[in-house]
Amino acid sequence: MANQIVWVDIPVSNLDRAIRFYSAVLGGPVQKQEYPGMTIALLPGSDPDVTGCLFTSEEDKPSAGGPLIYLNAQGRLDEAEAAVEPSGGKVLKPKHPIGPYGFRAVVLDSEGNRVALHSM
């Protein structure tokens, strides 16, 4: 079966600040990319069919009440959670078990988006 999640757009207010936050929390470089009329930042990952980006927009704004995106922190959830606050975010729910699906921490990113950091 194909991946159910193939892409995610994460709206941000300040692209450079968000790049620093996500690079620190995800433990890999978030790459800024320039295109005519827009600049995005690609999240790190090894599968080009399952990824996402940070972007700025007049219409789409960061939110703590939208869908909850789970980001992969496999094997480094404690390290990822520890990087949240020094990188300008806030831990909403520290690492906790989610039954047979591993563990998660729910955080606000540097822009005010609520995201989950996940590990088995």
C-alpha cells in the first residue's frame, strides 16, 4: 500500500527562524529553496514521496488548533524534545506513550504550530 501521508505544508511567519527550529528539533538540515514568486524550506527525509515544507503565505497562518502532524523522531525523541524550547518552541505534552504506537511529545514550533514528535 502507498503511504497515506505524502506531503505536508507547514505555514510559518518567519522562514529563517522556522528553518533553525526544525533543523534543531528534527536533527537534520532543512533546506531553503527559491522558486519564481516563492521560497520554501524542505524538511529532511530519505523518501522523496513522503516529505513536506515550511512556507510563508498571506492566506495560511500558523495555528495551534489545526490538524496534528506527526514528525519522525525515531530513536531520538528525548533529544528532539530537549531541542524544542532552546529553539524557540514550547513543549505542550512531554513524551508519553500512545499504546502500541510508540511515544510522542506534542509541541508548539517557533511559529505557533502544534506538531507531534513521534518514536516507537
